[in-house]
Amino acid sequence: MKSLLHLRTFCCAWAMVCAYSGYALAAPDNAQVVLVVGKAEAREAEGGEWRPVTVRQQLPAGASVRTGDASQMALLLKDQTQIRINQHSTLKFQSAVEPGQQTVLDLLRGRIWAQVKYALYGVTGALVPKQAMRLRAPTATIGIRGTDWDVEVAEDGKTTVTVLSGEVEMANQFGSISVGPNEQASAEVGQPPIKRLLSDARDRVQWVTAYRPTPERWVKSPPPALLPAVAAIGARDYALGLRLLEAAVGSSPEARLLLADMACSSVVPTTRSPCWRR
């Protein structure tokens, strides 16, 4: 219940960000960046140059985005699909332009969470596509009719989809399965997809509602040696902040405290603290 409340709070906050940004369905581009944490880059075409992205930046169909260490970003697609992208991820998108067209995503590596807004077309009487979105991954293609889901591509290519609401179909050359709410399916190289039931699928998406490190909450007056680390955390350069704190942890109790705060954050996954849950 607590995880559900946090996720709903995040979604409401995100909706406010999107409203403030003024991004509309009539926008000429196909996606807008609505959140950047740490290092995030985009390129507009295959083989193009990767460039840092900024909040409110517009991206055309066919663009790719990627995130660095301890980094995240969020996109609002033209069809109003919301996508949160975790660290070490690379995603390419071809967003739908009109109701009834299909949005196609290519997740090459990493992890995303998304909320699809196609239910709106059903309310207005417009046709809802049989599969509102299609996601292609190294070991499977996922046809998505659901509205709330999480997909992860591991380093070995294993693809895992978790459904919070709605339904998806996971398929490859070896077979296909349907996945419903509170279910998870995975596909490995050379194997058909397999499915399992989860007790609470929302535990899988705690990284979306990430607790963020807040140095001033724990150390009111940081010693001078820690000011670069505090500044890095404040700028959401968590990878740099983590390295600076780890270098100082042997000689500074404040560094140990701030490091524990970062270990409790799901935007800086470490194994140093029991606060971290995958």
C-alpha cells in the first residue's frame, strides 16, 4: 500500500511537471524531456553525435537517449505516454502521432518504467489499437495493451517485463505468453518466454519513486573537505558525489553519514546498506 501511494504521488507530480512544460499533442516533435538526474544524452539519428539533454528539450521521432552512472531521465511522448529511464540505459523511440497508430520503442539495454495513456481514446470513442505500444528488446518483442509496466534488459540480453496494470504479450521465435497484472515474464537468449506470479509487482518499481540524497538533512555544516561531494550531490551528479565520499569515508564520520544516505537512495544503487532494495 505504501509503495502504491508513493507511485501515485510521483505520477501526480509528474503530471504537474508536464502541464507546466506546456507540452501538447500538437507539438512538432515526438517527445519532450521532463526530468534529468545526472548524465543523460540524446542523438537525433542513428550514427549521430551524442549530446547532453536538458529539461523541456524536444526530441524528434527516431531519436535515441541514454543515461550514465547513477543517472535517470524521463520523457513525455507525443501520445502522452510517460517513460522513466533508469541508469545505464539506451532507448530509441518512434512515437505515435495520431490515435490508432502504434508507438514503437527499442530498449537496447537498461531499464524503463512507463505509463500508457491510450485509455483516453476509449473514453472519447476513438478506436484503441489492439496493441497500443510495441517494445523491441534483444531477446523478445513485447506488445503492450497495459497502462503501467516495467521492462529491464540485462547485460546478457535477458529481458524481463513486469506488469502493474493491463496486459502485455511477450514473444520471440521460440514462443509467446500473455502477462497480466502482478505477473512477470522473462526471455533469455535461445529460450521461450517464461512467466511467474508476483506478490506485489510495485516492489519492482520502487526505483521510479526514488528517495533522493539530501546532505543538508544530515550534515548542517559540512567540513571543507566534503564541500565538493555535497556540491556534486546537489547538482545530481551522484556518481561523482559517491566517489568523493568513498574517498573520504575513512577519515570523516560525516562522510560515512552522507554515504549511508546515498546508499538508501534508489537513484544510487549500492550494496553498502540494507536500505537498497532492487
